[in-house]
Amino acid sequence: MRYLYTWFFRLTLPLMLLHLWWRGRADPAYRKRWSERFGLVPSRPGTRRRWRERFGVVPDRASRAPLIWIHSVSVGETLAAVPLIRELAVRHPRWQWLVTTTTPTGSQRVHDALEPVLNGRLLHYYLPFDLPECLSPFLDALRPNILVSMETELWPNLLAACDKRGMPVVLVNGRLSEKSAKGYGHFSRLTRDMMDHLNKVVAQYPADAERFVALGVPPERVISVGNIKFDLTIGSGLESEAQVLSHQWRGVSKRRVWLAASTHSGEDELILEAHQVLLREFPDLLLVLVPRHPVRFDAVARLCRDRGLTLTRRSDGRAPAADDQVLLGDTMGELLRFFGACDVAFVGGSLVPVGGHNMIEPAAWGVPVVCGPHLHNFVTVASLMREAGGLVVVEDATQLASQVAEWLRDETRRRDAGARGRAVAEQNSGALARTVQEVEAVMPR
């Protein structure tokens, strides 16, 4: 079955390249570094050890250090991997790190979040196409000791190539929705072969674990520990930065601020519609609007101006004026502190069928959260927060405006909802420590 999959992949490869080129119209980064997608990367020092030793060349210390390969897709998975990498890097200062992503935004987050932490111990490339002829040169050049894949990143040829080389594979923070499990089930032979190559699945919740087992992972290799995204530490430095932002945004009038985070095409229109309704009751209200993908920053700015809203951009480097109605968050890596500076947070990817984004971050700040109905990427988290009263789900712009207005009118209810969400975040922490232990247990000695 994998043979047929491989040939189908080869036949569709020109379309994939055309897709990358097409996306490069808006984001030129998609047209760069294609050699990495074909597995063509520089050899890590010492990987050709037999040849070097034949000529009396002894590999240096860095080449002998274990190389831990972390694969994440884009921004969300990369951000989830950062605390795991930080913890393991502290515990194992000799380990070297290889981090792969598939998108330019994920690539940028890798450099921004990890280079200061790993201090020269980081390699970063795009994941090669899932073809033997692309994976083999990549693995031969780098020779990692273990692959730690995030959430649902499973590729048949990749897992088979790791197994062939005796390289263990661990899936961490694993999640598998009912819909995704049914999709995998349509290709049961290919899926079972792929799942059999997983040495360990560290799933988020028992329901996820059960689905992995049903698809072919031996039960003894599966454990559920919770979602590592709950293990979010907000230090005093971050709190101070959020307080400074809050002061700048509110100005002398102490106006209210609501945040729309990680929005997608089709959502911004609804958010701006809701904001225009809210402005009738709260004339000085500021909306901080943060699109999910940088390529959309300019388009969202035009959308705001087309609706007659006064706009300033975060990248301009100045605080919003008293008459600015929208602050466009067109910078990278600042969203977490933005949550700490607002009164109410809407988390995007949920009013359109994307599946939702991380609502744990605003909850950790004690900020009440609003989402749309499309939350299949965070089913358990959303359920816990809804039951506690820290999250409200809305269906459209009218309901969104109504819920935000309700919390803005009543500070007591707003603070209570935020406290309930924060309690959920605190009560469900601890998955990170267990995940670290599982990765260490599988790591070759």
C-alpha cells in the first residue's frame, strides 16, 4: 500500500510545487529554500564518520553529541514544542537540536523562540517531501538519534525511513479527532503500517489514545498525559511588558480593549462588523486585531480602512492615538503579551472551519475567552473551559458583539469568567513533565 502512496505522491509532486509557487505570490518565502524540501542539506560534521576515521580524522565533540529531531508543522505546533525543547535542553546540555517545519511562519518562530535558548545548538530546515529519494539524503546528511513529532504529524515514508535506520519515533502532545481517525481508517493497511513504526504515542487525552490504538498502535506504546499547552509559565518580565502595553493602549481615558487573535480570511469581516456594533455603546473601544498569517497583514489593513475604521499598525512603533479604533498586530512573537493587556479575547480559526487555535494562552492570563463553533482541534480544552465558564461559544458577529459587550459592561462578571478559565489552565498543568520523561525513556542511550 505504501508503494502506491509513494507513486501517487510522485505524480502529484508537480502540483505541490505549483502550489508553493502560487503561495509565493503573496509570501515570497514560499519560493525559497526548495532544496531543503528535496532533502538537500549540508552534512552535519562527523556524520560521515567512517570515511573520516579511515583517514585519521577524529569527529569533533559537537558531531558526537546526540541530535534530537523535533518536527512541527507551523506556528501552533512550534510554540507547543518550545517549552518541551527548553526543558530537555536544560536537562541535557550536550544534546544538539534539529527542528523542521513546513511553513515560513513556523520557520520564523523556530529562529525567534529557540536560537536565544539553544545558543548555537540548533539546526533548522523544512521537512523534505515524503518520498524515499528526498528523505534518504536528508537523514544521511544529519543522522538524528530520535524523531519527536508534534500532535498529528504522521508521514508513511518518513516513519518507515526512521524505522529502517533504527531511529525511534515519539509522537508527543498527540491528538486525533474523530473526523481525522475516520479519514485514516479509509486507508487501514497504510495506516496500520505507519502506526506500527511509532515507538511511543504520548497522547493528550484518553479519547485520543483510544483512537491511536484503534488505528494500530499497540496499546502498551500509548499513554495519555494531558495537553502540554497548559504548562504555560507567565514570568514577571512578561507581566511587566503586558502592563506597559495595557497602559499605552488605554491612554489617559483608560478605555477598554478587546483582542481578536489568530484570525483567518472570512473571520476578519465578522470581527469588524462586531466591533462597529460595539463602538455604538463604547465609542472609545480599541480592537487589537492579529491575523494568523503575516501574508494577510496588508489585506486586513485595507479591510479596516474600507469600513471607515481608523487604524494604526503595531509595526509603526507608536502607541495608538485616542481616536484610533483598530490596532493591527502585524508583528511576530508578541501575541502572548497581547493577551495580558486586553479585557476580553476572541480566539480565531473558530468562526470559520479551521478548527480553532490555542485558547489556553488568554485563560492563563485570567482573560475571558470567546470563540466560534469550529473547535475540533481543541475539543477537550474547549469543553473544560466552557463547563467552567471561562469560554463562551458564539455563532456569528451579532452574538460575538453581544457577548463582548456583556463582559465589558460588568467588570465583576468579566473577572469571574477570567478567573474560571485560569483555574482550568492551572488544574490541567503537568503534562510537560510527563512528556519529558517519556521522551527521555525512548531516547537511545
